Amino acid sequence: MSENSFPKYVSNRKTGDKGVSFVKSIIETDFDWLFRPVHLEDDFELDSNIF
């Protein structure tokens, strides 16, 4: 198996994941609300749900 056959964690995906983690921590820590991200395969302009 070649090293190139593994999926890459591209920088824009990494930046997006960091942003989601940042917002999630604020929502759950500061407001005590529930934050549920919408996974990329189900994303139609809606990035998360906050309850």
C-alpha cells in the first residue's frame, strides 16, 4: 500500500473544524446550551443546531 492512498486532512477542512470547536465551546460553556454540528455530507447551508 502506498503512502499516497490515505486521505489527506486539508488545511481548509482543518480550519473549519477548529472554528466549529471554538463556537461549540462558547455555546456549551458560556450559555449552557446544546451545540450539534451538521456533518458535511448533510450540510445544505446549515452548519449547526443550537438548542
